[in-house]
Amino acid sequence: MRRYLIVDDNRDFAENLAEIIGDAGHATAIADDGRQALQLAAAERFDAVITDMKMPEVGGADLVRELREVDPQIASIVITAYTTDDDLGRARQYGLLGILPKPAPIPRLLSLLAVARRDALVAVVEDDVALADNVSELLQTHGFATVVASSLQDAQRIGAPPFAAVVDMRMPGGPDGTALARLRERFPGVPVVVVTGHPEVTQPPGTQGFLFKPFNPDALLEAISRLHADRIERGTRA
């Protein structure tokens, strides 16, 4: 049985959501605000958190950020009516498994919860916004939370250490490999799958995958899944 944390100051909404998730065979805990949610997350292990954005004291963006300190492995799903809000942009910097509108699309929520993985944040560094969104959606559909950086500046603002990264070798603002180098400086040892649309580019040493655009999405998913499985195996042996 999986266990999820629901955070919303609308108690009726939270209890209704908890009942639906319970009917699907999973356990839930409810927090009325971000502060209570942080206390619960410090005391219990949850597979994912489902949070509203607009709440008193600690809002959704601050909750996602502070949860990364309390439980760095937890997956976060945001349900909000404010899909273009600045706070949502801040939450994205710390990685999300999904962003859903209110009223919540229950089948989509349940499918995300069913595949949610702990310790599975992937940084997607890609200036082609449409491609970055497609890669992010692909990974999220298979349980990987994502943080997307569409520029070198965005890459510097990634707020949480990813377990792996997908990095375009050629990003505006610097020579080939600049984004890769900066990511490695910030997060030493992070496994990287490199993508490129330029046939003259060769695979950088020490990277764990190399794909030419347009690449097979299954090949990328297989590479990230393998890296995650290897991480879990190392953790089990430790």
C-alpha cells in the first residue's frame, strides 16, 4: 500500500480527494496548510505529496522547496487554479511530478500517483521549449519528477539536486557543452544523458547516454530508467 500526503486549506476538497484515493487502495494523510505538511513529512514517509498553491502561512511553492529539505526524495504534484502564477514558476524550480488544474482530473491524478517514484528528479536542460515539454511529460508519465531549464540562466536556478539529467549539448549563450559543464559544477557526479541535433558533436566523456535528435523517446526513457534502477540497487547495497 502506498501513502500520500494531501495539503489543502479547503478541508472538504482534501477529504473528498482522500476518499477517492482510499477507494483506489492507498492510504492518505491530510494537512490543512504547509506548516502542518512539513511536520507530517518529517515524521512519516510518503510516496508523493499533492498540494494546493494558495494557502496561508506556507504556500505551495514554499512547501515544495522546504519539502526538498525535509524529504529530498518525495515527489510533488501541484493542483491549482493559477496555472500561470509566479509562485508556480518557483515551485517548478524544485521539480514537480505534475501540475493539474482545479477541479482535479481524477484519472490523471491517480495515474501519476500510481507511477510516482521517490528519489527520481530529472533535470531537462533544453532550449527547444516544445521538446523540453515533451520530454518532461514523457518522464512524468513514468513517475519521474522533472525540472526544466530552457536557458543557461534557468539551469543555474535549478533548486534541487537531480538524480539524473538530460542535457542538450548546444545551448544559446555559450559554446557546446557549457550547460553540461555548469550542471556538473553545481551537482558533481550527476549522471547525464546528452542529446544533440548536430552530427559533428561527439559524446562527452563520463556521460551515461548519447542521443541524436530526433531521438526515439523509448531510448531516452530506457536510459533514465536504467540510471534510476542502478541508483536504487546501489542504495540497497549500501
